[in-house]
Amino acid sequence: MRVFNKHYVLPAIIFFVTGCGASGNDTSSSSIAAASSSETPSTTMSSSVSSPSVVTSISYSSSSTPATTENSTTHCNVPVLKSFADLTPIAALPDPFVSINGTHLTQKQEWPCRRAEIAAQVQHYELGTKPAAPQQVSGTISNEKITVVVKENGKEISFDATVILPATGTAPYPAIIGIGNSFLNNQELSKQGIAVIQFPNNIIGEQQNGQSRGKGKFYEVYGNDHTASAMIAWSWGVSRLIDVLQTSNNTLINANRLGVTGCSRNGKGALVAGAFDERIALTIMQESGSGGAASWRISDAQLASGQNVQTLRQIVTENVWFTYQFKIFSEAANKLPFDHHGVMGLIAPRGLLVIENTSMEWLGNQSTYITSVVAHEIWKALGASDNMGVSQIGGHNHCQLSASQQPEVNAFVQKFLLNNTDADTNVQKTDGTFPIELSRWVNWTTPALH
């Protein structure tokens, strides 16, 4: 077992419906306090919410408490992004601490607008645009399901998300939103008083194959030619679900203690949902592979070394998880002005736990671990080092959480959903024997942001 020192200084030279299809030992300890038991309340609530007002100012916080708005950076001025032809190849992982105009970050309060730049790049080049909150979102909440109704420009759609209440605890319950499903130990979540919400991503943005583009309820509202990929459509749907949970008459689910999870293709979706909604306190992405925790650049290098790894050029032909134009980078991943250490960094300083499987070479086992280690530097710079961790253990099936990784999941759930500040979330480990080669992928220094 290799446990990575979280104080290592980088050298100066970031459950969805189809289940867990492909494509897509030494443990840290934590003390888990069981929640008190109570009878489950029987409730049905109606709610309605209008679009949030534009944020005109911002204050930085490294606490584990999430924001109350979906996007607090709407005031940030993002420069015009370059065309593909004008992008310059970057061999190493791009520096997340240098703005588009070349300015180096020196203060923590500069991170939100740098985050806005990376978010704009990810949407522009890779995922497509996530629309702002629609004109009206309403819904009902019961012990069994949450119904979400969206109205925008004369069009209306609705969807249901299944609710599984915990065996213990009291309402309002913290909750994990599973993209499609949760492949965590849901019985363990229930014992800790955590509700599970099953988000029906496939009806929001279909993902059967390459012919699914533009199909699903999202596209019924915004048109089948919208740039949004399926994963952006899913993230939009998760945000609308949270809109309903935020209403004042919701007494069942604690909207300030929400997590999101998913495995494989849906692990990629969990990353996107967490990255583009600041109200999500904790993201647990499980065996997400290419388009998730893996770097496009490092996955290309793994393939070049003779390993069987999914890369950008292959995944863009498989499904509709990315915007149509992303295929232009098939033979030029190094022209992307970001990589997935930066995509994971969009969650910072909120909670992120990366769960990976060393046995899954196709998912880029080396790529996912190195990329996660590099992404952690963003949390470190923001003074929130223990808010992000990575645990990579092999010897089990895809989307089957290893028992040796359960303590890490418990610790992150305790800290971010149950507000246990004593939970030990300091984890960065792998049982892989591959070279780390940070000097190959990082030619920048993590700043000491003030």
C-alpha cells in the first residue's frame, strides 16, 4: 500500500440510471457516531421557487458548509475563449493558479473567479453550456419521492426522484443524491441517518449510444440542438431537484447537507453535478475513469505505454456524455487549456472523495490517481487540504465498493453531511505499483494563497 504524504510539495518544473457499464489493506480510521433513532415522519409538501437573483459580490470561505446559491460567480468577467486553432499545446497538466490573462493567483478570494474561468472553458470545449435557473421550478416532497416541475419559455417538464429514508435519525435528513443509483454501501448510509435520493438521469438526458444526442426532458425544454452534453443535462436536473429541496416548507430533507454520488459513467456525472452546483456539500465519484477523475493527457500516455486505457479519441465515439464539438480534440488533447485536475478543482473547497479501483486498467488507474493527487493541490492552496481525498484499492469488481474503503466514505459523510468536524478525512492512498511521475506532469508550484 502506498500512502501519499499530503504535505508533499510539487516540483517547480483537479448514481446514474444505466448502472455501472464500462466507459465510461491499509485504511484511514474514523470514529463514526450513530445518529439517534426516531420514527419516520409522514409528509407531503408542495413547493415553488423562482430563479435566483444575480450575485454581485462574493466572499471566500474554506469551510465545509456549501453555498446557498447554485452559482455564486455570475459577476466574474471571463475573457473571450480561444478557438481550437488558436490554442497552444500544453504537454503538462495546465496550471490552475494562472488566470486566462496570465495573472498568477496570490489570494484565496481570487479563486472563485478563476474557478469561473475554468468552468467556462470546460463548458465551451468539453461539456456544453449549463443553462441558468429556469423561470419557475415547483414540486412536491413525500417520504417516497420528490416530484420536480420545470416551466421555461412556455414549455413544461416534470420528473420524479425516488426517496429512501434512513433507518435512524430525525428529519430533516442529510441526503446523498445518486446519479441513477448509489453504489456506495447504502445500508451503512442508512445507519448513519442519511437518506438516499435516486436521480433518474436517463430520462433527463439519454445515454444509450451516439444516437441519444438531444434526447431527454432537458432537450424538450431547450431544444435538441442545444450544446449541452448528457452530463450537463443531468447536472441541470440535479440542480432543479435541489431547487425544490431548498423551499421553506421542506421539512424532510436537509438542503444544506446534500451529497452526490455515482459510479462509472454516472461517476463522471456526479463530478459534473458537484462541479456546477455550489449547494452540494459533498461529491463522491466512484470509478469514473475517462471523463471523470482521469486526465486526458495522462490517459494518452498510459495508452502510449502499451496499456489498455480509454482515451479522449475513443470515448467521444461511444456516447453523448460530451458536447458534439469535443471530438475536435481527439488527436490533440494537449491543446485543452485545462484537464480534469481542474474539473475536480471546480468543487474546491467543498468536499470531494475520489474512489478508484486499481484493477480497472481501462479506467486509467494510473491517470485517475495522479490526476487526483494533483487536483488536491487546489484544496491545499485554499487552506482546505482535508476536504479532498482519494482512495484507490483493487481486487474487487467494478462499482463494488471495497470494504477497506468504507472508513473513508464514512469519514467524508460524517464531516460534510453530519457536521462531525472531528472526522478524519486525511486520505490519499493507492495499492498500485505504477510510477507517479509528478515531475513529468506538473511544471508549476502550488502558491501559498493568503
